[in-house]
Amino acid sequence: MMLTLGMFVFMRQSLPYQSLQRSADYQWPSNSRVGKRDAFQFLGPGEDKITLTGDLYPEMTGGRLSMLALYTMADEGRAWPLISGTGTIYGMFVITNVSETGTVFFADGSPRKISFTLSLTRVDDSLAALYGDIGKQAESLVGKAGNVLSLVGG
């Protein structure tokens, strides 16, 4: 496994990317001062974007179905957890763009090579907030499990 976005797993058989680019902005507005350099103030993190690019060879790797899964996820308009194969949690990301280019075609018009680009933008406030939400979800599940047990037992 190279990376997961929600339940979609990037691996050699599905959608192997050859490039992962991450860009994180930080907000530092300036205030002009008389006779001095501008004063800067840190307001916090800005946009955090990840771009995946790669080439698919449907005979050996993923193809139309893998791309269709990404389009379907983007159509849902939801944020998805992004986790690397090494266990790094990047946060909650939305799909902001999916593009593909098919080349070197078979006789039926299907491409032998699909070049793709996937653009993701982080939407959660912080990993601490994300973990907090997961904690609330776990508490809710434990409470529901207890309710089910009481119904079954009594």
C-alpha cells in the first residue's frame, strides 16, 4: 500500500502514482510602519495541498475502474482521511480536481496509457481536532454497543 484516501487504496494494482507533491502555506500578513520595516504577524496555517501524478497502464495497473472510483468519491463532496503507507496521517482532504489523458489506443479506442493528476486540499483544522472527532465517534459506538447488549441481555 502506498497511500489511502478514505477507503481507496493507492497501490501498484489500482492507481500507482509516480509523484506526490505537497504544498503548505502559512499566513504572515504585514503592517506598514513609518521609518521601519514592515511588521509581520503569524495568523496560522493556510492551505495544505497534495498533488498526485502518475501513469496507468491498464494491462498491468489500474485503469478506468480506478479512475471511476476517484470521480465517484469527488462527486460525493466529502472529506476523506489521507494516510500514507508508512502510517503518516496527513489529515482530512477533499478532492478538488481529477484529470486524465489517454494515449496509445487499442483498436476499440481504449487507452493503453492513462496519465492522471489528482489534486487534494486539506479541510480539517488540525490533527488534534481530527483525533477528537474520532474519540467522540468511538464513545458513541461504545454507547451504542452497550445499548445493544442491554437489549439482547434483557
